Amino acid sequence: MEEQLGKKPYFGGDNFGFVDVALVPLFCMFYTYTFAGKFIEDEKYPTLTSWARRCIQKESVYKAIPQEEKLKRFLDENRHLPRGD
């Protein structure tokens, strides 16, 4: 994905488009896993994490995804719940 994005601000080039819209929720899910451990590291995927930060600045994205502090609090409060391992 790093190569596909390249130096473009979004997967569609200069405009936030369909591929970005489709990938933001998936990336947010991966980002959630980062709170439990290193899953997506800025050092390893700088282009992808920069893209995600750009996307989150879009009002439509910001309003649609869980906010980081609320997500951290939820994960901390529910660590004791059994997982479906």
C-alpha cells in the first residue's frame, strides 16, 4: 500500500476518493490494534500513517470514526472481558 500511495496525498491523487473512503475504516481497525501492541508503526509505514492523518482531518471521516481518547478508554475498561480466541 505504501508503494501504491507513493507521493500522492490520497490514493486517487490530489482528491479524497472512493479507495480512500473504502480503506479508512479498515485502517482505523488496524490502528485500534496498535493500542494493544505495535501493529502499524510510523517508522515502518510513514506514507500510510501520513495518509491516515490526512484522512482523519476530513470532517466526514473525523465524525465517522471513534475518537482516539474514547477508544483508549474503552479498551482499557474492557481488557478483562474474554476474547473469542
